[in-house]
Amino acid sequence: CGLWRIVLSDDPLPPPRIEGPSLGVAFALGLRELLRHPQSPRPSWAGIRGAFYGLRPRTAVTGALGDGEHLLKISGMEAKLLTARHKGLRLVAPEANRPDVAHAPEPGDVRFAATLKQADRYARQFRTGRMVIALSLVAAAALSGLAVQYQNAEEKTRLENAHRLADVSQNLTSSDVGLAELFAVQAYRQHADALTRQALFRAVTASPQLVGSVRSSGPISALATASDGSALLAGTQGGEVQRWTVTTKIAGSSQQVGRLPGQVTAVASDASGDVVAAIGHEAVGVWKGGSPVPAPVLPAGQEPGAVAVSPSGRFVVVTTATKTFGVPPTAWALDRSTGATSHLDLADMHSDPDAIAFSDDSHLTLFDGDAYGTWEQLTLPGPVRTRGSTLGFGTHNYASALAPDGSHFTYTNRAAALPVWASEGSPDIDKPALSARFPEGSPTALALSRGGSRAAAALGTTLYVSRTSAPDQPPSEPVVLPGAGTVPARGLAFLGPSGRKLVSAAGDVLNLWDLDRLSRIAAETTVVVETSCNACPGPRVAVAPNGRTAAVLGGNGRTLDVRSLDTAGADRPPAEQPQSLDKEYGAVAWSADGSRIIIVSQDGSAQILDPRNGLRVTGSWPALPNPLQLDDSPALLQFLPGGREVAQLDGSGTIRIREPATGRVLRQVAGPRDMSPTVGGTEAAAQGEAALDRLATHAALIKYDPASNHPEIRVVDAGTGRYRVIDGKDFRGVAYEDDRLLVQREGGDLEVWSPDGARRLGTLKGTPGTTVGPVVGKGLIAAIPANENTVRLLDRPSGDVLGTLPIPAGPKPGSTGLAFAADGTRLVAATEFRQAEDDAGEGAGRLISWRLDPDSWISTACTSAGRELTPALWKQYLGSDAPASLRCTP
């Protein structure tokens, strides 16, 4: 017997000779193994099978091979059994030798085979260790694949849901801004990408005059405001009366004033909102400071129709009617100083009054706006009728309103012109004293401001506010406030005496609007920036490195003002007066640490100012050598990375690298020869007409070419002084974005070029007819279109239009300067002063700072929405079950 092992060796000496018939089966099996699994670089099924089902270790095979595959009997089995027993081996032997092992100590150690195929089967086994490892790897790979597939499917679902939420938000901006904000926040939180970022931005910038919203305890059925604008009140269908204190925005929580047994039909207060009165169909309630006090005593059968409180809170007046035909309405007046209730039958009124307004503590006006248009004025104590008349509105009366001071009233028959009459003398229905312009339609609610100076109408889910005008004056276009929701009758009112704020109700939500507000994501203040000449550039704006302060250089270059951009600082006047400059300056820049401001003039001299010490001059630069006295207007002043050098680009294309403290020129390269200054000097470049890249290695300027009679762009290499020309007829602006040159075309294309202007790399959808810009920030590009009072924002790198931001109208095109904060989270605009219709004289310009980071947008959306999403709303708009948490605020 031989215990065999086949060895492939390169040894030149032959292996020891092994022979004998008992080796036949063993060698046959060995040869079969080699031939069955030949070496190959390519995998095969046989190779894989051999890896998991191979020759059994510690197994001995003996037997002679006869004709075919039959095993023949061999001799010496006792010795072979002893050897196998001693070595602990399994022995595979011919079937013919079975009788020889009758006395084997452990018969289980022997397997008998009649054929080579049987012997091969007994000599093999499944390699369970390998199989377990392989199956484990396969299972792990399968589970990993399933996990990845599940994760991909989950991510795909989140992406689809986020985009659906973004679509829902954008569709809601015209009907319910607060709800649009809530859905936009959910979209961005589920998946932040260009689409959800756009939806979030457009939600928080939709209807920019919307200050914010609050939620009442139930659907609102009546609305009123305090005459001083400090409070607003609401009554609900459930009978609750609530009060909110108003400052710059609606307070986050309300005060429960009181409750009536049924729906509140009207509510009123004194000038400060302290004394509150409310009526229902059969009840009257009066409260002071949130506590109930005596109300007017009414006889049984009297149904209240209108209520008012005098400015001091002394008088509470309620009008009532009975169901008895021919009995006139009655005015009941409670004198809270005496506790007595007096009354007056309103025999001259053809129907029940539906509105009451006090002009002062002793005079009030009653108005029947839902029927004939009868008005009466009463005097208190009394009450005593002093005057009144009937206009005869007719049957086509869709809505009416009485001014809060009783001075004017109106109604609509769906015409575009809204007539407004004064409550004095005998007004002629065909000759209203004033009128306002609105779209044709049936408003659900109307409101007039004190003195009748403005009118508001709710049509659909949009509010329209228009200045009233006399018949001989051109009508004013209305301000459009979309996204107000469906406003009920008595759900619209002006807030305060100015006529610039108003409140609307929709369902259980109150919305506060401010016509002077430009954005919910902005802080606004005044800035001294004088109106510049028509040929002068607009204001130059520079933002401090920390993004919290802005310096504004007037377009004429004669004033410099520095203002805080923080909300707290924006409402406060500056501690120091703006700086009047000794001559014209053309460019402004902050030092790298924000401790100094440098302004440079056309002779190359500069002043270094301390913004924290009243713009005190702490240093200066001398004028540059100029023997020919040819002035070169500075176009840009830009600190280089590290803050140790500052680059100056002049209108001639000359690039100078200067030392910030002394102004010493460290190196310079002259611009194109045909751009050199002449006797009249170089023309001051408007924003967007000149640009420097980040390292000041290239400069781009727009120059008018007399030879071709159209502008061209010169790109100057600061290292060599050579320049390239980008030709064209419709350039509007240039800017550098990192290592790319952006070229704005008149038609709207925003071309992307290599920094040296040698190759055009692509085209984005820019801003047609740009008057200011493009201005580049981190991830954003801003520009002001011609004839529009908006800033258009582009998202980078997608190139999609993110949205627009409103800016004040200036006295001329290009009256606004733009600048981004270094981290791109703020955009600042300074607009020159323009006298408005109701301005008496000179004034200051306006400085606006928008927050452009999504975290601040989310905070604004959650605050201004004044409510939370509910599972019912989620189901209504998305048709699926809501997630576990719908909270907007973290």
C-alpha cells in the first residue's frame, strides 16, 4: 500500500520510484483530479465545483484497477488496515476485500468500492468550511445589495416626495403664502437641491409685504383693529374674542379676551385695544383689560347688528333691530363713566346699520352699506342725530365699507372704479369725491383707511390696495398682495392711522401686511446717498468682511455712509453723521480685518477711515505722479488674499498693486494704449462695466470702440500688459467668478469665458437688459434688469433662476448699487433717494440687506407662517399619510 501525494516539481532529480498494483486506483483518481480541473485563467463550473467538492483529507485509497473501472482484490489488507488505524486515516478498499476486514477493530474506518466511480465518491467530501464562508459572502453581498437597493429606493422616494412638496409650495404661493412656506420647508428638509432651494426662496419672498401670520382658536367671523395700530381683535364662529398686540410683527400668542354664547358677528375696541366690545346674534359683551365689565342693557327681542367703542373707551354703542315690520333700528349708547344706557330710534335709516365708526369721543357715524347706502352722524352724550343722507345704492351691491373714523364710505357693483363718498352734506351717488382702481370682479371684503386715503379689496385669494384720487387726478395702480387666502366679509381692515398696514383673515389665520415692507428676509434702513447726475454711476457698496456692516459711497463720490446690517442695528440711527468728502472719490474697499475703509480718488490719492470711530481719517495715500494732469477714474479697489496688498483698477485699464497702509505702488501694468486718459479724464465705470479676478491677474473692461461703433470688452493680462478683445454689439456687464469671466449680453445670455478671454466655455440664462451687474457672490449671481425695480438672482452652478427681490425705485436707471458679503449669505443694495408722491421734500436713500442662506429662510418661513402643518393638510395636498413630525420650528 502507498499513502500517496502527487507533487509537481522543477527538481531535475526524479522522485523515488513507487510501483505496484495496489496503487492503480489511487493514481487513477489523482489523474482524474488533474484532468478534471486543468489550470486556466478563466473560471469554469468544474473549477468552482472542485473548490467546494474535492478529495477528502486524511483518506487512503488502495486497490488494483482491472478492465474498465472495476476494482480488483489486493493482498496485504491487514498491514494496510493497521497503517490506516495508526495514522487515523479513512481507507477506501475494493469490495472484494470485504471478507479480509471482518476482524477490523473499527469497521467504520473502511469504505468498500466495487468501481472507480464509487471509490471516487468515498474519497471526496463537501468542503463545508469553504461552503459556509462562500455562502456567508454571498449572503452578505446579497444583503448589502438589498440594503443599497433599499437605501437607493428610499432616497429616490425622498427625492420624489421633496420635489412634489416643492411643486405644492410653488402652486400655493398665489393662494396661501403661509402654507406655501410650510410645504417648502418640508421639501428642503427632505432633500436639499436646486429645486427645493428655489421653492423655499420663492415661498419666503412671495408677497413681500406680508409681515407674518397668527392662528386664532377657530374660524374668524369678525375682525377689528385699534385706531392707534397697537392691537388687532378677532371674533370666531365659536364665540371666542381674542386680542393680539402689534409691534413690527404680530405677537406669537394671543390673549383670550372673552366669549359669547354663539358666533361673534362684530368686534370693536377703543384706541389702544384695552376696552373691547363684541356682539353676536343675541348677545353683547364688553371687557376691559381682559376682564368682563357691564355691557349695554338691551330689551328682549333686540338683535344686535353693529358695535363700536369710543377712542377713550368711555362709550360703547350698539345698533339693534327687531323682527317686527315697520319698527326702525335703534342705537344704544352705554356711558361707562356713569353706567347709564341711552338710546335713539333711527327713524331716518331705511335698513339696519351694519357699521359704526367714531371720529372722536363725541361723534360717530352709522352706515347701512349692505342696502340703500344710508349714513347718519350722532353726537354723544345723547345720542343726538346731527346729519345724514341716503345715496340709494340699489340691488347690485356686492360689498361696502366705512372708514375707521367715519369720514368716508364706499360700495362696489363689480366695476373697476371703486367710488368713495365723504360723509358730509348730501353726497351725489354719481359724483363720488374719490375713487380707487381695482380689477373688475366681486370682492368678498372691502376696507377704507382713515380719511379715505386708501382702499383695499379682497378678490379671490388676492388683496388689492389702491390710493384714492379725486376725479380730476389720474388713478393709481393698486398694490397686488397675492396669497391672502379666502377673505370673508368683515375680514379686512386697515391697521393704524397711516393707511400703510392692514390685516386680513382667512379661515382661522390672521395675516398682517405692510405696504412699505420689501421682504421678509431683509433688514432695511435709511442711508445717506445723494442723487447723482444722469451720467454718473450709481452708489458703490462694500460689505465688511464679517458681513455685518456696509459702506456706501455716493454716485457723485462726495458722501460716504456706514450702516449696520443687523436687524437690531438697522432700526437705530447711526451714532455719527455720514462723512462729507473733500473731493470726488470713485472706489471703496474694506481692509481684510474690517478695521479700516479705503476710498480712492481719480488722482490716485486715498483716505483711510476708521468706521468704529466716526469715520475718522487715520491715514492717506499721496496722489500718483501725473505730469500731464490727466485724471484716471478708479473703477475698482480690491484687497488680494492675505490682506497685505490691494489692487486698483482704473478706467484706462491700468492695474496697480498697492500697499494698503501707504498706497505705495508695488507693481503696475498700463492698460491698452487707446484707453489712456485724455484731457477730460477717463469716464467713471458703472457697476458691471469693469471687473478684476480674485488674484488681480486679469481685468476686464467694457469700452466703446469708435471704429466699429459698438462696445467691446478688453481683457488685460496683469503679468504682460497684453490684452484680448471680445467683440460684440450688445454687452451689458462683466464680472469674474473665481477663474471664470462672465459676460452679460443684452438679450439675456450670460457667457462664461476663460479668465484671459481666449475661450468661451459655455452660456447660462442670464438677465436681459441688465442695468446693474452681473454681481457675483458665493453660489449666486445678481443683476438688475432695465425698467424693473427688482434684483434677479441666478443659482450657481446650475444656472437656474432662483427668483427676484424687490428694490425701491430710484430717480434714474442704475440708481442702485449691489454687493455680496464675502461668504455669500447676504446681498446688500443701496438705492438713491427718490421723492415719492406723499414725500414733502428731500430725504435719504434706502439700504437693504437680504439674508441668502437657507437656514435663515427656514427660520423666516416658520416664524411668518404662524402655524404648523397638520396631517389633514398633508393628506389634502399630497394624498398620502403624513410623516411622524410636521413641526416647522425645530
